[in-house]
Amino acid sequence: MLAVLAFSASDLAQMRFCVSPMWEAGTSFKLLNSGSAHPVHRPWIEQVRPRVAAAGLDRGWLAELIPPTGYVPDFLNPAPVGPAPALAEELAGILAAPADRVRRELDRVEQDQGFLGPRLRALHADPQARMVRVAEEITTYWELALAPYWARIRAVLDADVFHRARQVAEHGVGRLFNDLHTSVSWDENALRLARRQGSLSRQNAGAGLLLIPSAFTGQRPLTRVTPPDPPQLAYPARGIGALWESRPVPRTDALAAVLGRSRTLLLTELATPASTTELARRTGLTAPAVSQHLTALRDAGLLSAHRAGRSVLYARTSAAEAVLAAPR
């Protein structure tokens, strides 16, 4: 099936790129919920899936809202208000979804899946009261599954946006669309999407277009069409294949002279997020010493901390990645 979205000069003027936390949350949860392995995301899955299960998220609100296959309610992906909204901004958009729209989209879930689970039936009955629980669970999932890795994911998404913007500047919009994905093409002032289910036209879509690079969309782009919002096209970002690859250990002598050997060691060990206990076991440092060093590194903006049940996971920030890359 071929969907065609016509563009006027005004639509092109309103086209923009966005990095959306909710698109990453929804697509990554679908991948986890599918129970399948993935050639690229396997390292992330192996770390995250046990945490998600331990928190009960594999059988909660998100498990009913985001099935392994099929339709996902559009209210989970409100139109981003800026180029890179925070999760809290997008959650505010979800909480503001009109009750009649929530019910209409849940009816579509029931039609697609053949039933509604108990939580979705409760959400259908009282969207305003129950949506708060949905937002709380999204926040929990974000802290467990994405926040510790966000600096790495965001770097890939930002690099994609930079590349696409340069394409437009040097070659025009046609080159951008024709290079976006094999199922996407540009011809005669219209965007054509092959193998898209459902109609796509300016009669059932808002003005402009939001282009959203994603690490977890899978092999083909995904769309959201909910007037009067601009249509959204989430596409696989460039560089995903190297997202979880082990990076070379930098030469740390120069860093150790500035940060100290223990703190430099902890930074290098945090190639993947870890807790104080795990870092103590891996480095041979005492837990109190590790805790003290992690606090200092966090206060300096080199680490972020994320609650995971009874533990706290520490992750390197983009500033830490830059510091570690400098000696190379």
C-alpha cells in the first residue's frame, strides 16, 4: 500500500526535526515486550529486561498500552513542542489528552487486539484519573531503561539530525526524503510512504511534518497522524548499528593526574550503567569509597544517578564522554 502526503510551500516551511523521549520510550518498550532478541539492541535488552520485570512493568499499564504488535494509542506521542522536549513536557501533553480522544483510541486498540485488559478498561472509564498512573509508570520505565543510557542515545539522534539538516542545506528536501529510508520517497511535491497501513493525506493530517530520528523504531518508519497536529514520521536514525558497541578504553594516565586514579577508574568502568555495589566488586575499592567518588563525579556533572528499585544506577554524562575522549 502506498500513502501520499502532498506538500505546499507552507507545509515545507513548517517541517522540522525533533528528538522525542516518548518515541524512544514507546518503541523501546515494544521491543522489550515482544520477548524477542535483537541483533543491535541485545546488550541493552540483557541489562534492562530484568530490571523492567523486577519492577513489574512487564505486566502493568504499559504492557497493555503497548502490545508487541499492532496499534499503539496516538495519545502516547503528543506533538513535540520544541526540537528536544524533556520527558516531563511530553508527559504533560499525554495528561492533557481529551477524554473523548483517549476513549476513541482505546476503542481502536480493542478493535485491533480483540479485547481490552483490565487497566485499559479502567482508563476507558475514567481517563482523567487513570492517566496519572500511566504517566507515573512511564517515568519509572524511563528511569530504569532509558535515562542511564540517554547520553549515548541522544548523541546518535543529534548526529542524525545534524546530517539531515546538512543534506537539506546542500542538496534540498528531495535528497533528504529519498535518503531517509527505502520505503520513503519524494516526487512531484509529495512524500510517498510504501507499505504504510491506513490513509495519509492533507485531509486527515495537520500542516507541516515532524521528522523524528529514533533508535528503536525497527526496520521501517512509523507515523502518527492526529489532526490538527502536524503528522509525525519516526525513522531509524543513522549510526544505530554502533550504538552499543564497546568503545576503546582511553589512555587514562593524563586523566588520572587530574581526577585521581580511583575516579578515573570508575569513569572507565561505567561504559555501562552500574550500582555502587557492582562497581566496588569490579574495582576492588570499598563501597564507601566508591560512593564518595561517585558523589564527587556527579557533583562535577560527569555522572547522572537513576533509581532502579533499591539500587541507584550511575551513568556517564555527555560531559564525561568528552573528557574520556580527550586523551585520544
